Amino acid sequence: MANGEQDHQNPWARYYGPNLGYIEEQYELYLRDPESVAQEYREQFKAWGEPPRSVRSPVASTPGAAVGVDARQLRNAVIAGKLVWNVRTYGHLAADIDPLGIGPSVSTKVLEPETYGLTYAELATLPADLVWEGAPAGISNGAEAIVRLKEVYGGTIAYEFSHVADEDERRWLNEYAEQRVPSLQLSPEERADLLKRLLEAELFEDFLQKTFIGVKRFSVEGNDALIAMVDRMVNDLAGEGVSDIAIGMAHRGRLNVLAHILQKPLTKIFAEFQHSAASGKKMPTEGTFTFEPGGTGDVKYHLGARHVMQNPKGGETRIVLANNPSHLEYVNPVVQGFARAAQDDRTVRGYPKQNVEAAASIVMHGDAAFPGEGIVTETMNLSSLRAYGIGGTIHIIVNNKIGFTTDSVDSRSTQYSSDPAKGFEIPIVHVNADDPEAVIAVAHMAVEYRQRFKKDFLIDLIGFRRHGHNETLDPEPTQPTVYKKVKAHPGVSRVYANRLVKEGKLTDAQFEEAKNAVLKVFKDAYEEMKTLEDHHEGPQSQAVDQQATSIVAPKRVTMSELRELNAGLLKWPEGFKLYPKLQKILERRSGALNDGEKIDWSHAETLAFASILADGRAIRMSGQDAETATFAQRNLVLHDVETGDTFCPMHELPQAKASFALHNSPLSESAVLGFEYGYNVYSPETMVLWEAQFGDFANVAQVLIDQFLASGRAKWSERSSLVMLLPHSYEGQGPEHSSARLERFLQLSAEDNWTVANLSSAAQYFHLLRRQASITGTDEAKPLVIMTPKSLLRNPRAASPAVELADGGFKTIVEQAGLGAKPDRVERIVLCSGKVAIDLEDALSKDKDNKDWLHIIRVEQLYPFPAEEIKKAFARFPKLKEVVWTQEEPRNMGAWTFMESRIREIAPSGAEIKYIGRPDRASPATGFADVHADEQNYIVTQSLKQSPTLTHNLGR
């Protein structure tokens, strides 16, 4: 068509000057709201698009003439590009993601073209694909592109992706938000299933509220869509062939997840409430404070569970909800450990072969806890590390916009609860919990991203809390205005039903029918529960299926086997160039098994690990600098001084029948210890060790020690054989590098929950490690806490001849050689443990006085307390007058307060019980080396002095 014909038909050609300005104003109004302009203009705008800013000259341009560039159009295009970036980056500020609308108002000027001197009419002159590359069909110009993008990024889903540095990931995320999510359409069957899921979650809570009045449950109400979201994720992951899904969460909503994701029988859940309402039926055995087998248990909203489902790939998917105490986020690293254990193949030597497709984790967080608890960021930091990565975790913040009674303004310094995740470049999606279809869309997105990029993904599910922190608390005194809105706000099933009714996809009668069908399930289960016997009989159900193997005593490692292992450990690849000094140290080990030679502490450890691998037991160990160890004694990962290449002799050991993983950890205690605990629980047949850089660093992991390691079996029937190696001894290094806080572990010791040891020889360490490996994976499995040495690592008195490794086994007590030869003359027995025993031995070697009156017994295993062994030793000395406990630690620390009562119970009649050591102190040790030396010398001298002055006859 000729230009003249175009102008003849184009209505805008008739307008000039002020009239054209008027038409441009009308078009600007039309872009904002088509109904705001006359029908005549609407038809013209629809047919012809934007009126021109200026009328083109009727004179045809000369062929070959240079085409002029409209500077304003170029400027507009640049501004439009910035506006698109702003909408993608800051669109969340205008999003409808708060069901109650109680959030603070935020300026959204950054999203408006007028802020940059640009009008919608000017945007409309730009082609859609120039403004929005890949704009969907039907978007004809830049103005429509911006309007649509603002709808995408400012609806009930809000996206934050600009902090993701990888361009491919960011492009995929934007395309998914802009193309995939808007096109999602649920089928009638999917809508019906979604509505059922919402009703199940909501009516479950309502049924509990009305049936068990005044009983705490920490309901999910206000974020009921969480159940549908997790259900969708689980099914999507199972559809990908994932064989293990590990789930972690705090107590809010846990019962609902147990019922509808883990398929825990409703009768079981109702029975637990029935017992709560009846003030409990499970009591200690009559006349005692001892519980029957199964432990003391835990409250119902801390318990985990497991469920197995068939996946579309024809296999099974195991779903595990981890047990969790009230310490909220501390389950996070435990769950990651579950997933890594499920991903690792440990059946061949070398590092385990990881398959990130085999397992995934979903972790639910609280909105106050996510930015508030440091364990959250500690755990996120593990996500890309080779020792801990699991190919991505899906995080869900169950956001009710309050923490107990604390408003968000007082609980975080950031715009959103999710903001800490930005530092780890985790994509963040905020979604309104009152839009269930949006919830399902982002659930799909999270799984697809995790499966594609093998990285973390975070969803901030924003709802509210229907009740107080728990159902017995009234929230209105502290949040009166919020709870006026909560009371007036319908449940999400009603919100969704209203939407479907309005769209003609559901009738009110159908909604009531679906509601009654769900209620009937709960009522029937409750009636069935009444007919069943006590569900509390026996142990509470285990979250992890820990198949126990039969107990086998550690077999003897012969001298020839030790020599073969030792030779294999001293071979490295041809051309591999070790640091010369280290090479000499290692080469000296070649003769350490000869007669007259000794094996030091780290050498004994290496031989123990090698023999355990030869037995077919996989080993995993991590800790800060664990490859070399704090005191440069281990050196199991060697470095080529020229190339930097690494080599682990364990990986090429011919006798090894299982994997060996040794890793340096990040500077974290809680997350790493939690991860290793989880790994061990999920893979109970693996020997797992965690080493603290210094023993007192375990302070930072106290929650994991108290709530999981010490009490996990009593609370949850959860077995662990985790080994903790904690450097501990008083050597003048000051308050923070002396004590591993032995007293805390002994205070937690009860019900045969773990073993606590403080050893004095390399052979004892060798045998204890092998004993621990022998119970790993059995019903006798329990954690092992060892106070490991520092100076004793290289002290000849702590080294052992090879024959002590080849013969015998671990001894709970060791009697001092050279003493006690004349039992009828012994009047004092000194009991001690760890390095101070070597200090005493060293002093004895220099003391030429007659010591027939003295005997020393090293208590190598502090818990379980070896009462019979010590009592048997006491019985050999008929004239015993005093039993002394000697320790390096202050009297209110170390083992004394634990040992005193136990020693009194077994001491011979008439024998005095005395203490020699430092007095009560607030700080574990002095910071002055000379003071330390004087104190240590005085303790040793008094212990070996027939009439000591530094004693405490009656204890504390």
C-alpha cells in the first residue's frame, strides 16, 4: 500500500497542533483504563494504535538519504530498558503478597515511567519486543509490555532474582516468572484436589481445636496452603525419580505435615492428644523414676516420621520428617546430613560417589527465626561446599509476620525475612498464602530450579497466624489491630472456593459436599481411636529407618596385618613431591612397628582408620583443618609442593573395602556438627567423626550436643554413633584453649546415652576407635566423646609399642606400671584421667623416693563409669586409707563433681575421699604461662606427696 493511501485511511493524519495533543492525552488515559475514554476513541486506538507525536512530511524521502535518529525516541528506549529492569528488580514492592495488608507501605515510584520523565503514550511508540525481549503474543507495544510486566511482578507472587549473578540462571528465572507462571492452568481435577488439600489442612486444625480444648498444637492456620505446597513439591521430586526426601521444620504446622504429607495415622495423632488431655498415661515404672524401653519420649509436635510412596519412575521414594526440638532452626543441618548420606555411595574405596539426583531436602523456617538464628546462615553456607553440598535445598519461610508476640519491626533489620538468603545468591519468591494456585505455581518453580541448577531456592509463604503463639495464648493484648483483621478474615479454603464460584468452576453445594467429606474422615478416625488400645505402648515411632546389624566384637588386628597396612599408607603416586620435612616425618613411620620402637598418637589413629576400612566400614570425618589437624599431626591429605595436587593414602590402600571421606570444614561448629549427626543417623553403618579445632569450640555447638547427641535416643529412639574429638589439656594456652568442658558432657551422661573418655596412650586410642566402629550400625550404637590430647600427640610416654595395638583391646582403667607391687603397703590410690596421668608418670620417673605407699589408676573411660573394674582394683589393697581424685581442671569443672559420689559408693570402708587440683574458678585456666606451670607442678607434687597439703577431704 502506498504512503498516500496509508495517510488517507489513518485517522491521526487529520490532527495537528493542540488537537493532536488532545488525542495524545486521550491515548494516555486509554492505556491506563480503556473505559475512561469515549467509545469512538477506544475503537480508533484499538484499530490504529498510538497517535503520532508529529505528522510526517508528505514529501517522500529521497532514496539513499541518511535516516535521521529521533533522539527522544532513543532516550525513551533507554529509559524503557531501565524501567523493565526496575520492574523485575523492585516489582515486589508493589506486589499483593500480604493477605491481611498489614505490612508497612513502601514507595513504588521506581516502577512508574513518570519518575523518569516518560509517559505511557511515549512507551506505546516503542515496539514491544524492543522493550521486553520475548514478549508474549498479544503485547503490541512498549506500554502494554510494561503494564503486563508490572502485573507479573506485582501480583500475588513477587520475585527477587537480581542478586543472582549467573546470567543463565537469572534469564531462566525471569522467563519462568514471565512466561510459565502466567500460563499455568489447573485442570478441573487438579483444582478439586487442591481444594481438598486446603480443606484437609484447615479442617484438621479446626477439628483438633474443638475436640481437644486447651491442648497446644502450634497450628498452621493462616498458612494452611503450606500443606498443598509441600505435597506438590514431594510429588514433583518423586516424579523426577528422587529416592529420598528429607524434610525439616519447627513445631508450627508439624502435626498437619505429619498427617497429610507423612501419612501418620490420624488415630495415632488423636491418641497422642487424648493422652495429653488426660494429663498423660505414660508414667515411669511403679515405684521408680525409670521409664520402660523406648525412652522418655517427646511432645507430639517435635516428633518426626517416615513414609514410603511409589514414584512414577517405578521405584520408591522415602520421605522423612526429622525430629526436632524447640530450638527451631537447629534441625536444618541435620536434614542436609540426611540428604548427603542418601546421595553418597560408600561401597568402594576413595571418596564416596555422590549422586545429587538421589535425594533432596525441603526445610521450613519461621519468619522470625530465619534472620534471627545464626544456624540458618551457617547451614546455607554449606550448600556449595564439596563436603556438604547436596545439590540444592528448597527453603520455605512459613511467614506469619510475627514471632511469639514480637512484631517484625522489632525482630529484623531487613525488608523481608528472606533477605539473608541474598548473600548466597538464592532465588527468592514471595507468595500470598491466600492464592493457592500461585502457591502451586511457585512450588513447581522451586523443584524445577533445584533439579536444573542443583542450587538452593527460597519461597516466602506469607500468611498470618490464626491464634496466639500456641492455642492457649490470647494474642489480642499484644497485637490488637492485627487480630481484628484476623478474626474477620476467612480461611483459605473459603477464599479459594469463592474465587472458583465466581469463575463458574464450583458451586457452593459442591464446596459444602467436599467439606463434609473431609470432616467425616476426621470424625471416623476419632471414633476408631476410641476403640484402640493405648498407642503409647513401646517406643515412639522412629523418623529414620535405622536397620540394626548384629553386634560383633572388634576383631584382633595381627602384627602382619598392621605391617601391611602401614606399608600401604606410606606409598604415594610416582612423581608426587611432598614437603620435605613432612616426608621425613612420614617415612619414620616405616620402622615404628619394629621391636623397641613406638607408635605415636596420630600414627595409631591412621592405623585404626586403615584397619576399619579393611573391615569394610566406611569412614567420614570433618572439622576445622581436619585434613592436617590443629596440631599438624594427622596429614592424611598430602599436597604436592610443586603442583598443589592432593593425595590421600587411604584412597589407594589395597585392603580398603569402603570409602574414606576426610574434609576440612568451614569455620562453623553448629552447622557442621549437625550435618555430621544427620549423616550418621541416616547412614548408621558409617563411622562418622567430627573434630573441634580446640575442645572449647564445641561450646558453639551446645544445642546440637544437648538436644540431639545426648538425648536423641531417649527422646526419639534415634541412634547415633558419632565420634567427637575434642582437644583438651592444660598446657598454658589460656582460658579458651585448655578445656573442652568435660564437666558438661559428664553432666549430660545418663541412661547409657554415650561414652566419654579421656585417654593416656596411643594404643588405647587405637582400640577405642575400633571398638566404636564395631558397634556402629548396631543396636548398641551410641556417641563417643573423646578428650583428645595436644602435647601427648608427640610425647613418648603416650606412644605405644606395636604389640599393644596387635594384642588386647580397650581398657576402661589402666594401672600405673611400677606401682602397687606390694599391695599390703599401699595407703593411697590416686585416680586421674588424661594428660595429668602422664605428668604424674613423668614426675615419678624423676622421683627416687620409695612409693610403695602409692598406686595410680588412670580412669580412661569416665562414662559409663567403670565401677566394677575400679572396685576390683581397690579390693587388692587391704590397707587403703585414702582415695584421691587428681585433675588439672578447676574443682567446679573437669570430672570431679561427676566422680566424687561414684567413688564414694565403691571406696573401701574407712577410706577418705580427697580432691587435688585447682580450686573453684570462673575461668577455666590462667592466661599466664608461668602461673600455669607453677599450678601444674603443685598439683603433681601434692599427688605424689605422702602428706599433701592441697586436698579437700569432704569434697565440695
